[in-house]
Amino acid sequence: QISEAEVALFSVSSYACQRRTTLDNHNSNLTDALSLLAENAELSNEDGRGVAFRRAAALLKALPTQVISMSQLRGLPCLGEHSLRVIKDVLENGVSSEVESTKQSKRYKALKILTGIFGVGAKTADRWIREGIYNLEQLRDSGQTLNRAQKAGLEHYDDLNEPVTKAEADAIGEIVQKAVNSVLPGSEVALTGGFRRGKLTGHDVDFLITHPEEGKEVGLMPKVVAWLESQGFLLYQKTTRNSYLESKDGPARPASNMDRFERCFSIFKLTKRKEQETASHKIWRAVRVDLVVSPISQFAFAVLGWTGSKLFERELRRWAGHEKNMSLSSHALFDNTQNKYLRATSEEEIFAYLGLEYIPPSERNA
Ligand code: 8DG
Ligand code: MN
Ligand code: MN
């Protein structure tokens, strides 16, 4: 029996970008439950609910010790009524009944399987489910028309659902570096995404490419892709052109969170090292890779925007808008009060403009 006075109370900032969140999570029993409900909400087009569960999970990830009693949570931000109910259930019963019933529901299982196909989002999966398609076999038999991405996704389904290791990410990094150096010497490649935050595995590998001389990076992506293709490294690629310069609605205030860099969604063919070869004798495996090209003048913003986590990024933008009257994107920071762009060459400068303590990548795992 723990008395009220003995219970550790936490004091935590309400924005995830004000907190240090390492990969050392003391409350994974609770955050796993909330993350699953977040995922289910996102897959059901209930984004508001999704964010609420993500925020609650992120808050618990930032706590220095394991929560053992509801009373420890008193006064903490980000915990809504629904999240508290889930937490209470887990603390009292070991599991959340809502999570358990979600996991077992036919719809959730189908959404997981179908959105596990690269190129298939919640909307497509939902349409297929309404047509009676719940798994890959039914999809194959249905005669549904698949686009190029979905065909590749289905073909490499098992590989792409196998987590990518840091060693694989590094091996791909070397290939990308070689490609970039071959087509434009002096270019630089930065590993971003989860691996930059210190994660040991990921669902893909994210790279940002730039050149120290402004303008040299223009047209770089097609050349990099052509080189990779000629060397047989690509199983699939879709390159989208930079639309930043052409847009009329002002660079720091894009219509959505999507940025306008030249980017390439790809599937790499990665040759396995001897010891990784499996019984199937397949000597290569498919790995999802995202490539983004940024001009050097926007590089700091791009690195910050592509390092994640997704919630950390969302919270940075919310902080900028609500607390600082600024607009942050992966391209720029605009100060709406001074009516001007704020230049930066490092992430540290951007945090300083935002009036935030600098949080290194390894502590952005919100
Ligand atoms: P994971 O791959 O290990 O699962 O995790 P991750 O690396 O954190 O996730 P991710 O889905 O690869 O996304 C990496 C970061 O890139 C994340 O902060 C979100 C960001 N990101 C996209 N798409 C876009 C986009 O269109 N614009 C911008 N600015 N950022 C994006 O995934
Ligand atoms: Mn990633
Ligand atoms: Mn990615």
C-alpha cells in the first residue's frame, strides 16, 4: 500500500518539443496501448482522436519512472478523459479492454494487413474492406486494379514489413553517398528520420541530400536516381519535382504539412551479407528508402523537419504558431509579427528563434 505522500509526482511541460524524450521508455505498457488506439483512430480517419492518443502516449514516454498509480498523473497535461480511462484499465487489469477488443476486431486486423502494403493508405484499405477484402489473398483474387507503388508493395510485402536494421541503413547510406558523389562531387548526404534519433530499427531509411553551393542541387535527384537505377539498386522509385519555387501561397505556409522538396520514394534492392542469408537462399532484400534534396539555404529546416518524430514535428509547428506567432516548415521559419523570414544554418539556431531549449535528435523520440 502506497500512501498519497509517498507517490512520486511528475512535473512535465505540455508541448512535446519542450521535453526530452529518449528511447528509454519506462511506461511501454501504457504507451503501447495508447499508440495502438492512436493508430486505429488514424486508420479510421479520426485524426483528432489519433493526435489526442499520440499526445497522451508522448507525455508518458517522457516520464522518468514507471507510473504505478493514477494519483501520480494528477495535474499532468495531455491526458484526456479517454486516455485516462485506458491508463486506469491497464494499471488495474494489466490490459485495456478497448485495446484488446480493437486488436481482435476483423476491421483492425484487415486495416493492418492492407495498409502494410506500400502505397496503400487508410482510404484505399477502407474501400477494399467495404468490398469484402480483408487479406492479401482476397486482394489478389479480387482483380482490383493496383497502381505501380501498390504492385511493388504487394510483391515485396514480407521484406517491407521486416524492420530495417541500423546496419542495413548504414549500408544503404554508403550506396547513396556513392551515387551522389558520382553525379555531383561535393554533395552531402545526411541520415534523418528515426535512425538519426538513435532508433535501432525502422520502417524505412530517410536521407537528405544537399550541396554547399546554393543552386548546384537543382536537378540532382533525377541524376542520382538514374545512377542508382543503372547500378541495379532500385526495385521501385517515384520522384516528385520540387514545387516550392513555383508555388504562390508563400513558402512557410504550405497548404498541408507536405513539403515541396524534390523527393524520391523508393524501394532499394539491398544485397545481404553472407551471415544474413536465409534458408530461402535469397541473396537480397527490399528496403524502403526516402530521398530528399534540399538547397543549402533551407538545409537546417529540412534536417529538423525530417528527423521527427512525427509528433515532435507537429508539436514544434504548434508551438511556433500558438506561442510565438511564427510559421515553421521544413523550408523556413516565418515570423508573423516582424513579417520576415528568419535565416538559420543549424538546428540550434531554429530552437533559439523559437525560444526553446535545444533538444538533440536522440531526445526527440516523442
Ligand atoms: P520509422 O521510419 O523508423 O518508422 O520512423 P521515422 O523515420 O520517424 O518516420 P518516417 O515516416 O520515415 O518519417 C520521418 C520524418 O519525415 C518524420 O518526421 C516525418 C517526416 N516526413 C514524412 N513526410 C514528410 C513530408 O512530406 N514533409 C516533411 N516535411 N516531413 C515529412 O514522412
Ligand atoms: Mn523513417
Ligand atoms: Mn520516411
